[in-house]
Amino acid sequence: MKFLKKYHKWPSLALTFFILLFAISGIVMNHRGVFSSVDVDRKYLGSEYQYSNWNKAAVKSAVTIQGDTALIYGNIGIWKTTDNFKTFQDFNSGFTSGVDNRKIEKVIKTSWGALYAGTLFGLFYYNPKSENWENIDLPVSEERVVDLVEINNQLFVLTRSHLLKKTEIGFEIVNLLPDQNYDNKISLFKTLWEIHSGEAFGIIGQLFVDFIGLVFILLCVSGLVYFIYPKWIKKLKQKSKDAKRKIKFLKFNLKWHNHFGYWLIIFLVLTTLTGMFLRPPLLIAIVSNRVPKISFTHLDNPNPWFDQLRRIMYDEELDRILLATNESVYYSDDDFTSAPKVFAVQPPISVMGVNVFEKVNDGSYLVGSFSGLFYWIPEKGLVFDYITKKTYVPVKTIGPPISAHPIAGYLKDSEGKEILFDYNLGSGNLSDQSGFTSMPENIQQSPMSLWNLCLETHTGRIYQYIFGRFYILFIPLAGISILWILIIGFVLYRKQKKIIFLSA
């Protein structure tokens, strides 16, 4: 009993602060829309979270709207720029307040002169009369628009699960048939992610996981009370002061600490285990595995492209539509009348999705993600590293699924210079060493969303200031420690109940 009490108490005290942050950040992350208008000033964060040289996916691309006037967009929203990106004017009027509501995936100017923007929270049309962005209802429940493309004078909208086509009366869903290799399975990573968040079981599941987060908070706070109160009560007794109310509260506190930990042990352990496998290094062990869909859950979706779609492109000369998913690139030569076909030779694609999907010449393309930037000629089966200008040779490595150059965006300026946006380093000119325009101070001071701050906390990345490069081990080590605390606490309570029963 002394051993169990000792090794339940001290690891708990050491990890209490971190467990509280895990729980609070997890609850916020489970309700992104609710907290989308809440921002955090970057001046309170470390250097790693400051904008510099257009880094941190500040820019994804730009679209020319007239002459030398363009709209540059990304995580900073939309900014109107003139004179080859020399001046910048805020162009976000109409979007709801909050950085999350201004995270732009794609801006397109159609052949008929209309401007559309695909965002984290829906599709928007720019009304030139009111000079505001206006939300457009789509016939799907999901809000996240990942790409926009015009094909033969028709606007197509891509979400993470559906392709939609604009018609005279609105938007209609394009029926994407499953490819011939479809096995009705889903990635193990996605399965664990949705179990961890509760999303697999809909809003009820998410609220239940929120409840588990509150239980973790309760266990931490009640544990601190049990650590502090006995000494306090002892001091009161030594001073001959009344301590009955505090003794009564201490017993009440311990009772519910034990009950919640004992009754919900399976869910507490499951939440901890699933979270451990969502970050490297344990993520590496599951990232390529596929498993059957769990029946009667959010994952058991009849849509074969559920949560897989990332980018779309139209090659006019070949009259071919290319569709990038989180795993492969497909094509259709018949406007998706038949099932999309997968290219035999694929460029490297990060599990986090494609960020650059551009046509270079007839049948050749640029594909960029956190796996790097590649020049791809699918008909010839050729893939080149666009930065090193060397043929890409696949190499199996054990480590984080991120290259030395995680690509966040790409654009061409009015002079034809290619500007690449590295997530960490920011902008770089691929054509020469002249660089890109400096980041204006007002844009550089754009805040971080509360959701993103919670993501950094929940994934442990924010602790690199404490642990340096070893921060990557924080999640598995913290997870093992939390499992130890839970199991030891469970065994301790069982033994205490047994002793009480025998003594009675």
C-alpha cells in the first residue's frame, strides 16, 4: 500500500499541470467553430510562433484580378496587393472576426469576373457592390472548402469529402465513383483520431470526450486537495482550531476522486492510449495502416471519398481533371462519368495533405506538401525534386513524416518569378536570389487563433522551449506516465476496498 500510494502521488503531482493543459486544450479543440472568433496575441508566445518572412503558411498563393493588382491569401486572410506585391490592403471585409474564420484555402477569379474564396468555414462570394465577402450555402453538412476550379465555364467546389458543381439554381453534388482498388477501409490514424476526439460517435461522442476531459481536470484538482488539506488540517488541530468542515470536505473530495477514477478507468485509459499514437514517434508505426470502418459510427460512411479529397486541377490541353487525395493523385478523362483512375507513378504526398497543385506544361505538374516540392510528369513516370533539380528516389526512413522543406505555398509574381513558401523558413525565390517582398508589420502582427494555440499545447509542440529537440518524446512519455498513474490508482482503490471489506 505504501508503494502504491507513493508511486501514484508523486508522478501525479509532477504531471498535474500538463494533464490540466491536455484536458483544457482538448475540450477547446473539440469545438473549433465555437472558439473560432477567439485569438491570442503572438507577442505572448515564443519566437517559434512569430510571423517572419511569410512563414507559418501565412501565404498559400495569389490570384491576379486586374493588371498588377492581385489577391494574396493564406492563414493571414486575403490582402489586396499592387505593384508586384509592394503595397497591401486588407481585403477581409465580410468574414466573421477571428483568424480561424479568415484561413483561406483558395481564391479564384472566374472567366465571368466573379471572385470566390474557399475557407475553413465555407464558400464565400465577393459582392463588388457591398465590397464584402458573403457566405454561400452548400448542399453538404461539412464546411471546409479545400479547393476551387473552373472547368469549361463552370465553377467546381471541392470539400474534404465532396465535389460540387455550380448550376443556375445553386450547387449540386458530383457523384464520385469509388476507384477499382477501393476496399472500404480507412486509415488507422483517422480511426484513432476520431475515437480520441469522440467524433466517431457524433456530437454525443464529442460531448462524452469533453466529459472525460473534465474528469481529468477533476482528478487533478481533487488530487491537489488531497495533497494539501491533510497538512492544513494538522496545523489547525495543533492550533486548537476547528477543522471539522475541512475534514468533511476532504472525505467528500477523496470519495469522488476515487469513484470517478474507478468507474471511468476504461475511458480514461482509452483516451490516453489513442492520444499517444497520434504523434511521432508512435505515429510512425500506424501511419500507413488501414483498418475496416467501425460499424454504426461517423467513420462508417458510404462515401468512398469521405475526408480524403484535398486538391483539384483541370488540364485544358488534355481535357483531364486531376484529383489529389491525402494518399494519391487520380484523374478523370470523362468528367467523372466513370470511376477516377489512379496514376501508376505518384509524387510524394504528406499525410497532412497537398498544399501546392499547379500545372507547369501540358501533362506536367508541381505537387507540394510537407514532403517537399516535386515536378511530376505522370505519363512518363518521372518525378523530380523541384528544389534540388534531381530525380526523386524513394527512401524509407524512420522519423517524422516531414521533409527538410515543408511546403506551405507557391506563387508566380508578375515578372514570372517563382516564390516558394516554406512553412518554417518562409518565402524564397526559386528563380534567383532576389527574394520576395518584406512582410508588412501590420500583417506580421496577425494573431494566432485560440484553437491553434491549443493544438500546439495538446500535441506537445509548445514544450520544445523546455525540452528542445527532445520535445517529440514528450507525448509518449507523458502518455506512459498517465497510464501508470491511472492503473496504480485503480489498483490502490481496489486494495483499499478489499481491506475495508475484510476488516468489516
